[in-house]
Amino acid sequence: MTVAERVARVLQRHGVEAIFAQSLPSAVILAAERIGIRQVSYRQENMGGAMADGYARRSGKVAVAAAQNGPAATLLVPPLAEAFKASVPVVALVQEVERDQADRNAFQELDHIALFQACAKWIRRVVVAERIDDYIDAAFTAAASGRPGPAVLLLPADLLREKASVPTFERRASLGHWPLDCSQPDAATIAEAARAIAEARAPVVLAGGGVHAGGGAAELAQLQEMASLPVFTTNMGKGAVDEHHPLSAGVLGSLVGPRSLGRHSRLLLDEADLVLLVGTRTNQNGTDNWRLVPQGAKIVHIDIDPGEIGRTYEALRLVGTAAETLRALREAIASQSLAVRQRARASVEARIAAAWRAFEEDRHAVAHRNEGPIRPEFLMRELQARLTPETTMVTDASYSSFWVTGQLRSLQAGMRFITPRGLAGLGWGLPLAIGAKIARPDHPVVAIVGDGGFAHSWAELETLVRLDIALTVVVLNNGILGFQKHAETVKFKGYTSACHFRAVDHTKVAEACGCPALRIARADELGAALDRGLSGQGPLLIDMITDPGAFPPISLFEKLGEEA
């Protein structure tokens, strides 16, 4: 057995069923395919890394991506940076030049350890065949334990061709799921948090993306109901609770501008005397420039990363995985008197219901507008009618994320809305959706992307067709870089020449790749197009001509007029 064959066997032990790769390192990919591990071949490494990210988020498994040394490796940096910031476990297998060629300017030689320093938890180069099992296990452990993230394993090409020696002892552990280790705070700290929540006058939960790991959403839903707690989520936390539950107040963050739910619901957070933060980095977008959490409120923060607790708000520290800590907290609260919570529940539910009604009234005109370019709110209304709890909604960064998280309503706790909000780079919507669909091929997946972001990734339409992936891609085609144009207008009263595009017919791009496509310019055509896409018969691109004057209701655009 060669080292490459040994690598494939160890990956199989960790439950790896797919590697996102483009043939390289060839020795590993050939060995993996021989034993039934699927190669999902991308068109570009940037997109392959994002596919792995989407796969990990949707499957609950550690994803594996692979790349050649040099330029290919550099293209893995952006998606690994997203996974690093979004806490998503990806193991990257990167080929290195042959060991005796190191530091001699070999073809495409690069200092990969320096390259990946800012976007990976762990980076190692394997130099002896005897340690290959050790290093692969260490990579999976690093990726899936603690705060999840990327791990990079550097594999010299000549090493992969060597004979694999018999290991000193046989490793048998399967480390390909996440979170790898489950933990919770000590009983005294849990009890202190439970008392504080039970006795609070107006407690509120703000849940981030970390709640989706390892069953945290199901535990949060039980805590919400039992303790009568109103729950907000960040963009990445979207879907953590059923948003039809009377105590679910939707996504907040920067979505507090005109025609937003947050404009009406945020008063609950403003008045909170206790805020329970769950799996959130308390980042800029999630807190509307750190203005949402009231200064006088007591903060209780659950997070697997001890460094995130207290980063922005001093808090009672509950260091642990979301599911286990929420379960322990729920059990401790059950022994407390919940009379205060129960007396307040009807009033809180009434306020949340009123906020949802006001939101529907505010957006009614644009969500039902049939004439002119199609409004994104109209698309969201049509999509909402077709969602099931199994539907996975995936977006690109920028406006696409905000339209989906702010306009759609989750149907059950744990429903997945995947958004690239870790680093929020353009172009990752389509590859994230491909990864999510490969993870759960039995579930419908819809990708919402802007025309600016889609231009980064449209080569992957060929991947959709080649691999016969039944994915619906909706391009919001407004002919502009929307966020850029509108933000510049707000900040500088003008915008640069880069903000407008030439008209692009994306259906022709899709058809050139063999992908069925529809161009939709009228609202009355949209429903049938979505029905065709969601039929599951194969990939479909919908090029939707949308209103360039439409912008999501984020706080930055509070005073932005339609003339922008």
C-alpha cells in the first residue's frame, strides 16, 4: 500500500464519502475513487472550498477539499477564511513539491504554511510515511474540536508514492463528525444562569450560527417553550427556531430599517434586562454596529470558544457546546419558579404578533407589486408559499443574504438557511448550495444570488450539469452592484463607475453549459418557474430581472430614497 492509498483508507475510516477536488493530489484522488470515495470536481479551487463549506454545514460532517500546490492553494485561501470566521470544519489536503526539491524554486513552489496562517486553525506538513495516520487524525481533531474550523495538511508529492509502513498501532477512531467533543459548564455556573433567567423581568435570547451545531436548535426550541423566552437570531442563526412560534421574533442584527420586522420587534431587546447569547460572535452585523444589546442588561453567553465570551460584552460565562449547555440550562431552569415568565408570556406573545403584523403591512405594497421589474420581496413571498421544513435556502453575500434572512420565515427549529456571513465574500452562494445539495440530495435546495456575485462562480453551472445536481439557482439580475452603489450613495452622495454593469443574459451562459434556464421579467411568470425548479427534475437557472432601486431594510439605508 502506498502512502496515498493509506490516506484514502484513513479518510474512509473518518466517514468521508466525498472529496471536493480537481484531480490533485492525483495519487490520493485515484486511491480514494478506487475505494468508493466520490470526487466532486469543481472548476476552480475558490469554489471547491466553498462547496466543502456548504457540505459541512448541511451534513454535520467534516468536509474534505483538495488542491495542487502553488496557485491552486492560493485560491483555497478565501473559502477557508470564510470557514474559519464562520466556524465550519474543513480539512484541506494540499499537495507540496517533492521533498528533495524544496527551497530550490521548484515548479509552483510556495510557502504554504505562511499562506494559510491567517485562515486555518492548524497547518502541518507530513515528511515521513510512518506518521501519516497520526497527522490525518490530528487534522480531523483540529477541524472538529473546540471551535470548528479549517485544518490544512500538506502532502509532498513524492511522499504519496512511497510505500506505507505498518503503523506502530492501529488507529480505529472515526473523527469525521462535528462537534467532536461535547461539553458544558460546571453545575454551579449553570445554576447561577438558570436563576438569573427565571428571575429576570424581561429576558431575551439572541442566537447565532453556533446553535446549529450538534442539535443545538432542537434544545433551544425546547428552552424557548418551557421558559417562555422570546428568541431573536442573527443572520447565521436563522432557522434556529420555528419563526411561527409565538415567541419567535425573527432575525435582527442590522435588519432594523424601514419595512423590516426588526423595526418593530427590536423594542423587546431594547427593554431586556437579561440577554442570553447563544453561539454568536457578537460581530458588527449581528449587533447592528454593537448597538442592539442594551447597556444595562445582564449578559449570559453560551459559546464553545472561551475567547468569544466577553469579547464585546462582559458576561456570565457558559463555555460549552450549544446543545449540551442549553440542555443543562433547561434542566436547571425547570427546578426554578417560572411564575414571572408565565405571567409575562401572553403580553410578550402579543407584542411579537403585533410586530409580525406591522411588518407584513409595511412590505405589503412591494411584496404584492405585479407591475414593473420584479421586487425581491415578491420573490420571497412566492418562495415562502413553496417552502417545506426540508428546504435548504442558500444565499450569496450582500443583498441576497438579507432578502432571505429578513423576508422568509422558518418553518421549524433547525431549518437551514446557509449564508456566507463569516467573511461575506461575493460568489460563494452557488458553490455553497452545491455542497449543501450533495450533503442532502433528498432535500430541495434553492440558491439566491445577485448578478454581481454570480459572475464570480457561473463556471460552476457546468459542474451542476456534469454531476446532475438538481438545484434551483435564482439570479437577482438588477444590473448593478447594489450594496456598493447604495452604500456609496449614503456615505458620499454619489457612486463610482464600477457600480453599473452591461446587461447580461444569464440564460445564455447557462445554456452554453447545458443547464436549463428561464429568463423571468414579469411577476406572473415567476411562480411557474419556481415550481419547475423545485420539481427536483434537474438543475434550473432562473434569471430574474429585478428592480435596481430595491434594497434590504438594513439600518445603513435608513434615509436612502428610491432615487438611489
